[in-house]
Amino acid sequence: MLQLDLFEGAILNAKQQTQLETFIDNQVVRSQNAKIKNVETEIALIDAGFVKGVDFNNTFEIYDVVEDVELGYSFDNSNFQVTDVKFIGKRGGITLLSKRYNRKDDKIDDIEINFFDFAGGKFECESLIGSYRRVKPATLLTKLNDKRDRAEYDMEATRMRNKGFAIALKDLRKKFPTAKFSIFTDYDRNYGRNIYSTERVKGQFDNGSYVTLDVHSNGKYKIVKKYDAEMVAMVSDQVMGFFANQNK
């Protein structure tokens, strides 16, 4: 009989012993079922053109576990703990091998993507597909390649953009040495009215006036927004007088 508490010397009763044996048997079944599904999943990937070690890793394994387990139920106070239970466990699984551009370090990182499920010959992988719809293995491979290509594109695009900002800032600071120019994150709405972020240059002047500028990858720039602090401070007659003088 297995002890519940080595210090008190309590032992399992018949019902508890049955529960423990059922738990151990269930772990064997679960581990074997997981192994079968893991093999089926790997075969589906390879048949679709995935290369093991290049497009995916498979770390699944069944192993011997020795740990404390709690059985029974707390709602009826039937729960109990058994120490050092030996049973079959499972760990690891299949992960897709992809890449992501690390903007902070300006390099491409290798990353692993977990997919949630494989059933009926199709995969569910929201982080790669962008939704919870199931797709065929071939579609999954296409999306995986697209994501890796996107990492390369993002790196090149960011480097070109940074070069453009460097050219623009150098030119602006030379032409307007009293202004303070810096790169900042601005927000716009597209035609679908969705908000998106974009980087721009802001030129801040001592009197509180400022401009924001879009910058092209070749260093060319144009004003997107301008704020005239002196005009904002004007009263009505001053504003109208300012406009009237423009027509002289």
C-alpha cells in the first residue's frame, strides 16, 4: 500500500487505491494517444514538403515520471495526495521554425511557432495564419515561407528607412540649426479608418511652434502638420490683421 503521509503513516483505502491505479492507467493511454497523433502530424508535414530540422522540430517524447499527485475532489473533501507516484508522462511536441526581424538589435532571430491542433488533415495555427480557420499542410508551408521572407523584407525596409531618416535629419539640422529635430511615432487612419502607427520627424522651435514631416527612404521629406504658436496666441483682430497683410 502507498502511504499518504510518511510521518502519520496513513495508507490508501480501497477506493483511493483504485483511483490511483486508474490515474496511472490513464496516463499511459494519454501518452500513447499523444504519440500516435504526433507521428501522424509529422507525416502530414513531411508529405506536404516540410523538412524536419529546417521547417519544424519534433521534441515529443514519452518518459518515466516520479512525482506527487493529488486525487479525489475538494468539493466533497475526498481529495488526497500520494507522494512519489511512478507513471508514464509526455512532453515536447512539434514546433514550426520561422524567423522574425529584431528591430532593436537589427538582426533576424530564429523563432519557434506552436500550432494548436491537427485534425482531419488540417492545421490550426492562429499565430501564422492570422485566424483560427484550419488550413491544409501545403498552405501552412506557404505561410511559413512568407513569414520568413517577411523577416528579410522588414530588415531591408527598416535599414533603408533608417538611412533616409539619417539623410533628412542631417539636411534639416544644417538648414535650421536653431530647431530641434527628432524621430517620433505618430498615428494615422487609413481609408478603412483603422489606426496605424508610423515614424515621422518632428521639428520643434523655441517659440513653441513645430512641424511634423514624412520622410522617404531616399531622404526627401514633406510637411504633414504644422503648428504656429504665435498665431494660436493671437486674438481675433490680430489674426485678421495678419491675414489682411498677406494680401498686400
